Amino acid sequence: INTVLPLVPQIGMMYLFLSFLEDSGYMARAAFVMDRLMQALGLPGKSFVPLIVGFGCNVPSIMGARTLDAQRERLITIMMAPFMSCGARLAIFAVFAAAFFGQDGASIVFSLYLLGIAVAILTGLVLKYTIMRGEASPFVMELPVYHVPHLKSLLLQTWQRLKGFVLRAGKVIVIASIFIGGLNSFSFSGA
């Protein structure tokens, strides 16, 4: 519980803003605008959304890739998503950058974010030209009109997504933490 609970506010805010962008009609347009760029990786514009979510947290990003139409596109997106530097990594990056690079720490952290994006793109290209050859499915989506979403709808959608995250990813995180904690409590050196 101690490992999942600190993630809830950050993930909740991410889902709230995502719900706002989706309900307002902006997210569909972002996917449409990014379609040509994503086609270079053999992906549809819809892959852009899970990859952007990866900057908030990689778990919902990978779960969000399930909405893609073709299995090939889902797998490439899932393989690229972990390279998007999530908020949890920012703290680690900041600590090490401050410890080892002092005043240049902010530049190093920014460089790590850019490196993650570059490696994700490289991963997509390697997969596109090797084991996952093929063309991206055509982008067919009705663009909704822009409008201000209703607060009740936003909160309900955020709650459902957050609950799903805690129930699905939380189970895995808690089980892994218990397992690692159990291994930590044993001494294998014989002392």
C-alpha cells in the first residue's frame, strides 16, 4: 500500500487532465496532427496519445496502447512507451544530476528526457524495419467539435480510470514489493 498510495495523486491529476483534453475534443485533433509524423514510425496518429501519457506514468501508457487497432501497432507502442521519462524518474534524475553535475544538473535532466525520446524513436524504427514490418493502419476518426467538458463527467471518468489503475497495476506493485521485501529480509551470505 505504501508503494501504490504515493502514486495516486500524480496519476489522478494526469487522468483528470487527460479526460479534459479528450472530452474537449483536443486529443483527437492532436492525434490527427501527429498522424503524418507517427506514420514515419509505422504507427497511426492514435499512438501519440499513449506515448504522451508515458511522460506522466508508463503503466497507464502501456495500458492505453490497448485501444490501438492492430496488434503490430500496439506492440511497437508498448515497446516505445518505457523510454518516455515518467514523473517518478524525474526525482531520480534530479538527485543524481545535482550530486554529479551541480549547476549543470538541469541541462543533464533535460538531456535525459531528450535521450529517452530519441531511444523510443530508434526503437520504433528498428522494430518497423525488422521484426514488425508493415504499414500503419489508416487514420480514420471523426473529429469532435471543441467544447468545454462537464465537471461531473470529468470527475467520473477520472475516478474510473484511477480505480482501474489502482486495482490492476496496484496488485502487481504490491506483490512485487512484498516479494522484494521478503528477499531483503533474508541473508544469503551465511552471516
